[in-house]
Amino acid sequence: MDVKYPIGKLQVPEKVTLDNVQEWLKQIGTYTVRLRETVDSLSDEELNKTYRDSSWTIYQLVHHIADSQLNMFQRLKLALTDDNPTVPNFIQDKWAIQPDTKLPIESSIKILEGINERIVFLGNSLNEEQLDRSFTHEINGKITVATKIAKLAWHEEHHLAHIKIALNS
């Protein structure tokens, strides 16, 4: 297993269907329950474990997941409301050292509960045409709503796997 990508890299079907979206939304909808089951009873020592040398701690990962979902949700909404807007890069390493990341992880789990609820609700309202709407990332180029929903689900699972690796090392 590649510890950097324990569930593999993001794979998006060439033609995303509403059934694909429903599967991703199911993952997103249950994520915070599964995250809580994994991290709620951890000690400070366990929260400071890493999944590989020079990686973020579990503590940092939980805050990062919330920051990332927040950014990706905004991009999703922009793609649905604007005509292919250009969005800035999310410099995750700089976000990871901001003072708010010193808060207990509960603050980020609460963000995830709200954001994921909204993502699932919004995602359940999408039609086939909306899946092809897009935004342009200033570095990564054009990204469709379909790909963004896939990434929203994949990204959370990717880091939950990192957290589990850290706990088992």
C-alpha cells in the first residue's frame, strides 16, 4: 500500500452519472459519524501521531479536512451559480498553520457536519446538465461539478485512511 495514497488516487469515470453522484453523497453523508468513531476518544498523544515521516498529525488532518471541504463546497456553489468562474488556489500548508488550527478538533468536526449536510442536500438536487457545469482552478484548470463531488468524497476517505494508519503505527 502507498501510505501517501492509501485508497489510491482520485478516479472519476469518464461519464459521471447521477448514480455515481449518489454513491459519493452516501459516503459524504456518513463521514462525520465515521470520523467521530475514529477520533472522539483519542488522547492528545494519539492526536499528535502521524501516518508517515514529516506528515501532518491527526490533529492537523482533522482541521485540514474541514478547511478543504469548506473550500471545495464554495467552488461547487460557484460552478453552479456563475459561468465557469476562476477560483484561486487553496494553499493548504499556509492554512494549516493559522491560529484557528490550535482549537480542539471538535470545532472542525462541527464544520464538517454542517458543510457535509449542505453538500449532500445540494448534490441530491442536481440534474445531469448541472454535472457538466464547471469552474476553472487557477492552477489545475477546468473542473466539473461531477469531478468536484467525486473529490469531496474521495478527499475525506483519503484522510480518514491516513488517520487510521497513524493510529495503527
